[in-house]
Amino acid sequence: MRLLLDTHVFIWWLTDDRRLGRPAREALTDTASVVHVSAATCWEIAIKASLGRLRLEGIDLEEEIPANGFVELPMTARHALRAGGLPKHHADPFDRMLAAQAQLEELTLVTHDRALARYGVEVLAT
């Protein structure tokens, strides 16, 4: 399975949050899965942390991606153009970026936000 983690899923994984359900955990730990973390996710987390809305003390996101066997997914101009052209089903520009990346890279989006399926991407619910 080729997966892309929504921001909250990456946070839940890093903090061992019980909201990350069994099907998602199994998919993330399956040795056949390739799990991607978008640069958009790191950007969103950094913004939330700078605003005091999120605390991940002692967690180095850049190191955690490979340490967990995940693959960093950069944002490209192609991704940005697709995200900018998506309908506004979702007001969050980070979620639209993840939807665009999932579309273009043919990834399954692991998320608790079922509204993202409206973008025509495969979703694995948490």
C-alpha cells in the first residue's frame, strides 16, 4: 500500500495517540506499505507550534520521518497548481495540498477527515 499521512495522523503516530485506530496502525506498520509524510504536514505542524496551538517538545519532525521508516514527500509546483485548482470542498489549504499530492502520486490518504474523499482520493479512515 502507498500511503500519505494527514497531519493529525502523523501527530497521533508520533505521540502514540489511541485515536489512531487499528486498521490505520496495521497499514502503517505493514512492511509492504510505503508511508509518505508531506512537507506540507511539517509546515502545518510548525505553524501550529509557533502559534502555541500544538506542543511536540523534544520531537524533531525532520528526523522522525526516516526514523519511523517513512518517506518525505516534497511539495512541487505540480502539486501546488493542482491544489490551487481544487474545488473548495475543504477550507484548509494544507488539506487541499494533501489531496492534490494523493491524487497526483496515487497515494491513499490516511485521515480521520472523511470529507477529503470528496476530492476523489482513496481514503483509509483512522
